[in-house]
Amino acid sequence: MEESGTLFVIAQLALGLIGFGALLIALQPKSLSTWRKEDQFRFWFFLLSGLEIVFFSLLPTVIYQFTLEAALAWRFSAVLFLVVVSAHLYQAITQGAILIRGHLPTTSRVIFACSMSALLASEGLLISLSLDWPLGQPGGQYALATLLYMILAAVTFVRLLQFAGESGEK
């Protein structure tokens, strides 16, 4: 399981992002309850995504310690991660549809499309790994899916910094 080092680095980056985000959010002059609904969604999406990245980055190594079969560890981890990514994909599409109906600016639509592309690519990698159709080394494929998911969390964090704390009325 040579990729466990890469996944450990991804977990550390996610923890750093979560910590930095929590610090910046805590220093906001307005409470979370006064934020717009989409900003509240971004906050929870960012926080949960970051925690999931940490968990799923460490999961294959833990499973490997119990089974001592790398293929089983990658496949089982991919199946569990796929369930979470699918749930987030559904939430993101639902929230995106609401925002687009609310006249989301063109820039935000482009960012949303890029974010969904990263999420769909991550899901595609996890599906192929879950079905035991690796597109290369299973660990590398899993690490790439995790990294794409982290990019989504980072984009959500940047968007949160850009808009958080604005009042709900325009």
C-alpha cells in the first residue's frame, strides 16, 4: 500500500483546510444563522467534505491492517466513499438547481459546473474501482478520486470566504 503516504498527505491538507476554515468562520462578525441559505449550505458542505476526506484517506490503511489484502481494502473503501460522494452529488445538484432558479450569476454557474465535473469524475473513478475495473493502480485511482473531492471542498471554501457573512437581503 504505497499510496497510503499520498493519502496521508491529502488527509493532512484537508485537516489544515478545515482548521483554517473554522478559524476564519469563527472570526466572522455575523453568526452562521444570519447567513444566506446558500452560504450556510456551503459551510456545512465544506466542513463535512473536509472531514470525509480525512476519514476516507485513512480508511484503506485501516482496512488493510485487518485484511492484509490491498485489493480488498481499495475496493471496500471505494464502495463506502462512493455512497458518500453520491449523497453529496445529489445534495449539490439539488442546491444548484435552487440557486440557478434564483438567478445565479454566470460566474457562479461556471464554477458550479466545474465543481460538479470534479465530483462526477471522482464518482466515476470510485465506481470503476468498486466494480473492480481499475483504470490503473487501484491506490492511485483512489487517491485521485480523493484529491478531486478535496478540490471540490477547496472551491467550496473559497466561495464561502467570498460570500460568507453577506446579509440575506439584496
